[in-house]
Amino acid sequence: VRETHSPWYRNALFTSGNGAGLSFEFEGRALCGMLGFGKHSGKLSYRIDGGDWQEFIGERDWWVPEDNWTRPVLFCDDLAGGKHRFELINRHGNRAECKGTTCKIFSFMAVR
């Protein structure tokens, strides 16, 4: 995982490592991430508070670009208020429309 710069965001986390991950604690009832998305993006496996792993694969229709489509992803919106732990792992999607493991994260937003 390395830090990169973007004209629209001060910093971003970037990796193309299959199996690369991150974790952090946040306080709130909901969590959203702003991602750089495209057909080169991997699928994201994530869980909250040690629960079951879930996946964000994202739609990859014909019109989705290869890279650099910034989009919000709602990871959860039904948590009890308070502190929570978020874990995320980047993986290859193993689908024809998934061409890589790129993962670019611009920010996370927690809603109290």
C-alpha cells in the first residue's frame, strides 16, 4: 500500500496487491468510502466488528471505464451508535469483467 496524490483529493491510498488490506476504528452508525473504480479494480472483502465477510464487486457494465471512476461505496448504514472496527482486503474478482486488483481509496466518511 502506498500513498499517492490526486488533483481532487489531497491524499489517496493505492495498491494493486492481491490480499493487501487495512483496518481502522471509527465511531458512527454508517460508513462510506470514496473509491477510484474501474474494470482494473479488484473486489473488496470487508467486515465490521469481526462479523461475516461481505464483498463489494461493483457493476462493470460496458460503459464503466478501465480506471479512475470516482464513486462512493456505502459499506454499512445500520450500526448501533458507538465505536466499531472496519477491516478491508483487496482481492482479484475472478470474473471476465474484472481485469485486475487495483484499489484506490480517497477517503472514508463515518456518519454519527
